[in-house]
Amino acid sequence: MKLKCFGVAKDIVDSSLLTIEEQDLTTVGELKAYLNKHYPTFSQYATYQIAVNHSIASDDQIISQMDELAIIPPVSGG
Amino acid sequence: MELNIDIQILKNQLSIDDCYEFILDETCGGICLFIGTVRNHNKGESVKFLDFESYAEMALKEMRQIAQECQSKFKAKKVAIHHKEGKADIKDKAVIIAISCIHRKEAFEACEYAIDQLKSRVPIWKKEHLADGSYWINSRP
């Protein structure tokens, strides 16, 4: 699956589009656990959320290859 | 209802006139404009300029949702929300929120609601460039 990355998330993974080959990530919570394991820097910076199809998702939301996924660090517009 | 909402994320300088012209309405006697501008300091440090990055599709959707909430909660007639993307120099406009209502009280309330909501939930990120480095706001270790 592919994740769009913005702000500090883009710096942490060093890309604006992160490709994850792991096949058995079925929920947002599992995806976060994967990210925290492979990119421990996330925990040093800030909490972040996952957007699924342009909406913030809860940890138990089911995800698939068809979904548009994005890492949403703490926002700071305005 | 949709005709009364103007949501934009722009690389060019934001225009107060464009927002004002859009929301001007013959039935409204109260217009409130909030303009967020880039200041030259933050938390005791000197700021040189900012960079705004957005998740445009989701940000536009959230901004439109906020404008609709202004209409449902505060009876706003027309709402324009324009946000900057890319490099913003000191004194540049980062965001303009313009709202027209029949009376002033609702216009003030709707404008404050809109900027508070924008800052808390719209996926836009601000990178602060200081003399000795640059940092994403709210994401500094």
C-alpha cells in the first residue's frame, strides 16, 4: 500500500509517498504499529493520525489497497 | 448553498478584495474578515519566512465543511476561506476568512469559529525558517 506523507512525516520517511510491501496490515492501528516499529523517530516528534480517503480514521478502521491513505502530523495552518 | 462558499488554496498572494467581493451580499449588514499574517518572531526566536504545505484534496474538503458549519451554526450567508501554499514572507497573508451575515454578532462569532476550526483540523502544515534552521510547527522534537 502507499501512504501520502506531509510535514514532518515527509522528513521522517524521506519521501512524499511511502510504499509498504507488508501484506497483512488490515487496520489503521496495525498500520500505525508498523510505522512506529520501522520509523521510531515518529514517537520523538509528535502524535500523528492516519487519513483514509480524506477523513481522519480511528485505529479499528479497516483499510485496503484501494484506499487513499495519508500520514497526518499535527496540523499548523492559519 | 454551494454557490455561497468560496474555498481556495493559493500559491499566489491572497487577495482581500477577492474575498470581500465574493461575500458582499445585498441582504447582509455585517461582514467580518479575519486575516492571519506572517509575523517575524515566534517563542522568542526570529522568523525569516514560512513555508506552507497542504494535503490539498482533504484540506479543501475540511475548509468547505467548516464554511458549511458557519452557515448552519451562525446563519452565515456567504463564506470565503483562502489559504496560502508555499513560501510566505513576513507580513504576507497566510489565511483570509471572510463572512457575511445579516447582523454583526453572528459575523464575528462565525469568523472566530472558522479560524479556530481551521487551525485545529485542516491538514495544512507550516514550516518556520529561523536564522539557525527550520522546523515544522507543532512537530519540533
